[in-house]
Amino acid sequence: TINGSKESKTPQDKLLGGLLTPDFDERSCVSRYYKSSLYRKPSPYKPSEYLISKLRSYEKLHKRCGPGTQAYKEATKNLIGHNDKNYANETVGECKYIVWVAVYGLGNRILTLASVFLYALLTDRVVLVDQSKDISDLFCEPFPGTSWLLPRDFPLTRQIDGYNKGYSRCYGTMLNNHAISANSTPPHLYLHILHDSRDEDKMFFCPKDQTLIDKVPWLIVKANVYFVPSLWFNPAFQTELVKLFPRKEAVFHLLAKYIYHPTNEVWGMITSYYKAHLARADERLGIQIRVFSGGAGYLKNVMDQVLSCTQREKLLPQVAGTQEVNVTQSKKVKAVLVTSLYPEYSDRLRNMFSKKDSSRGEVIKVYQPSGERYQQTDKKIHDQKALTEMYLLSLTDNVVTSARSTFGYVAHSLGGLKPWLLYQPRDASVPDPPCVRSTSIEPCHLTSPSHGCDADWGTDSGKVLPFVKHCEDRDNDGLKLF
Ligand code: GDP
């Protein structure tokens, strides 16, 4: 709902320094304007004036072009009407779109939708979101007076499932087949930005590619990686991005705070858990344990790695055993929030710290909200639990996350936290060192292009720009903003 008169009632701090529009009804989505000081320290990452004005004009564009408008009707009509290759000769209406398709786990989805939204901001496109999965059980509408959900009767709905690298309108495939050029552009293109993408697919953002893609009214994207770091390789985008995000490492943090507002149902889960277990602690530590080796469950080396990392980095005390503890001194309570598919990790930790006083005289309380055992993406309550846990982790003071996990990336970046990243074990032993402290709050682009754009072709992608480097948890691979 739109309510122009809300402005005076919604205080600036609830609008996160102007990042959020006041034009929403508060009760329909309590998390949007929640008093963040109740749950976390103030974020040092403030939105730039330029970002704020860009978001306000995006909101207008979305309202003008979104579902239900005349412009949307025209655009979808053109989509069916011109299945030949002469689309470049037609006039493109004032609205261009990018459709985000929900694929892979929730962490992947949250990272890719934010990436697609940023690309839309840079290219004046309207983002529409595939609603065939449970996105609206997880997040509120982010743009006032309109909807970001792709209407169910969108003409290509039934085909989208089958889009892949082999699809004739897949951008990389068209490039390879010389099927796209300045005077032959199709009415829609499919962008394939997945782990098995070719550089031709991944580098759709380069200047040469953009001259072709920019003419196409509809883009449909399947992605499972956070491709924001590579967008900076396009000099024109970079000029904009520097103005939008003077602090480069805050891109996801700010975008996520702008677009992702958990629904009232999920917000209830987050706040009730927080109040019951985390609110009263003196300090909060989050530990996210993701095991990638197939069907593994509880692994002793992973447990040992978590202990080794947290004790080495003084996040958790040594278990004292026989050490003397002055019981009269007032003890600090540290709440440890463990998230994992497997409950055994927190059971072990809890046992360790419940029996004995720790050497520093802290009381360690261990919690794990769920232990789902296996991934059940697209099951509503399972995904709601996953979102709840990512969010709860983001509300901790320090966080330890598993390398390569988009679940962990969302959690620390949303929280503005520099995580300790647990290296992925190569075998049944504990990696040495067990973890590394990240120097950036940004997520990693896991399967990044191997080199830079046009002029930087041939330059290792981690060496093109001083602030876009390989990820600490990826061994000379991946890209991350610092
Ligand atoms: P990634 O695979 O670690 O990159 O993260 P994703 O979020 O994309 O996919 C993993 C999925 O497995 C999550 O979305 C959840 O459905 C489930 N999952 C993994 N770890 C946890 C966890 O700690 N808690 C909960 N509730 N679910 C988890």
C-alpha cells in the first residue's frame, strides 16, 4: 500500500539513513521499519546520497513499468509478436525488464537476486521475480505501489524451466554461433550465470556485450553466483558504482537491507528466537557449519576444526578442566548460535561447556534453532527456518562461517560482519590453519570469469582492479570486493 503521509511518522533512523522509502504501511511488513537498535549495533555502512536518489528513481520506474501497467502489457505483447531476429529494428518501449528465476538454495537466491537488482539499477531495467517458488513466503514487496512478482501468465512462463546453455536464445550460445549482432537482436535473451557457465556467458556485462544486450527488452536470468564483483570490470559501470558505493565492500550489505524484508511470519520466528536466547547475553557468537562432502552429516574433523579456529582466535575459551575459577566474580554470558543441518555440532559444544567452567570465567550458552538433516529447498517452512537462521547469524557480534557457503556469505554480509572463514577440509583432517579472518564483509563471487573485459582480456581477473581480488576461501579463485 502507498501512504504518502507516512513520511512524518516514520523516523529517519527507521529508514536507515534514507535507504528505505517511507511509502509503505508499517504493519504489513513489520521487519521493514523495525527499530534496528533493538537487535544490532548501528551499521557503520551508510548509504550514499547518490544511492538513495537512484533507488527513489528506480521505484518510480518500477511503478511505471511494473505488472498491471500499460507499459508491461505492451512489452509482453511484443515478446510474443516478434519471434524473428529483426527486433533491433523495432523501437524498444520505454521499459526494459530482467526476470530473475529462482534456482538453487536460498543463500544462492538471495545473492543472485541482489546481483540482478544492481545490474538492473545500472542498466535502467525493471526486475521481476519468479514467484513459482516460495519467495513471497519469505520476503515482503520491496517497491512501493507496485509488485516485483512476475505475473503468472507471463508468456514465457512454461518455457523458462527448460532454459539452459543449449537454448538457442542463450547469450553465450548466440555469441558462439555468431547469431547475435548490432542489427540482429532477439526480443528476449537468456543469461546463464551458473557454475557451468562459459566465459561468454559470465562476461555479459562487458562493454562490447552490453552494446548488444542493451537493446533487448527482456532478459531472463538463471544464476547461482554473486556476480557483483565482476560488474566493476566494465568502466562505465565502474564510474556509476563508485558513486553508488563509495565504500566498495558495502554493496551487498546495503542492497540486502534495501530489498530483503522478511515477512511477518518469518520476522516472528527471528524475533522470538532472538528474545528467548540471544537478547540477554553479553556477547553473541555465530557459528555456521556447512558440510559439502556428500551426505556427510557430523564429521569429527569439522568439529575439531571449529574448536581449533574458535579457540585460536579467542572467540571461545579453552575448556578448563581442572582450572580454578573464581565463582564469586560476576560472569559474562556468551551466547553461541550454531546453525547447521546437523544438530550434533551444537550438542557436542553444549556438552563441553556445560560441565566445566571455562578458563576465562565466561558462561557459554549454546543454541541451535534447527537441525533439518538435509536440504529441502522450496518447502516453505524449511526455507523460512533457513532465512531465520541466516538473519539470526547476522545479529551476532562475531561470526565464524564455512568457506564457499552462500548461506554463510548472506549472514555475515547482511550483518556487516567480517567473518572467520573455515577452510574447506580436503580430506578427513583439520586444515592448518583452520580458518582465516576475512578483511571484507562482501560475499565471494564463487565461479568468476577468468580474466577482465575487452582491454583487460588476458589479465587474471583477480589482478584487474586493486579492490577486486580473489577470495580468501577460494585459493586463487573467486572474486571479492575489498
Ligand atoms: P550453500 O549451499 O551453503 O551455498 O547455501 P544455500 O542456502 O544456497 O543452500 C543450502 C540450503 O541447505 C539452505 O538454503 C537450507 O535450505 C539448507 N541449509 C544448509 N545449512 C543450513 C543451516 O545451517 N540451517 C538451516 N535451517 N538450513 C540449512
